[in-house]
Amino acid sequence: MTMNTQDKIKQQVTGNPVVLYMKGTPQMPQCGFSAMAIQVLQACGVANPVTVNVLADPEIREGIKQYANWPTIPQLYVNGEFVGGSDILKEMYQSGELQKLLEGLRQQT
């Protein structure tokens, strides 16, 4: 039985403490927003977040937009919960909220 895209996404976000859906890879982001999201996570001490390159999987690329009902990529999930896109990450980082959210997870990653 093949898993549908929504199930696959659910498994990814619930199976890992921090998941970033992005364009490209942490080493080679394919858009400025994805690059910024990785930088913000690294600044919060998340050295190796689980990342999913949506450009490598068109079904995930479309499916993730429906999953969170959020039209843009990157998308960050922490403990299975949708946190937001790059603008939200940046605001949360500047306010210190993101660091608090990720603090308890640092030991796990």
C-alpha cells in the first residue's frame, strides 16, 4: 500500500522534532527565504534540522501547502506543529520566541 502525500508529510513532521520544508538543501538553498530560515535555525542552536527539499519532490511541494494551508515555502514544524514561514521565523527570532520554542529540542538534535 502506498502512502499518500499527506500521510508522508504527517509522518515527517511528527517523526522529527524540527522539520523545515525548503527549496534546496541547507548547504545549497535555492531561494533567499529558505537560506534565511536555515540561518535562523542555526542561530537558535539547531545545527542539523531535518530538511525536506521540496524541489526534489513535486508532490511534497504541492502537498505541504495544503497540509498547513500555507501557500509559501519554507515552512517550519516543531514537534509536529506548524510554526510558520520565513517572515514569521524572522519575527519570532527577533522577539526571542523561537529560541524559547527550540530550547528544549537542542539536546535531541
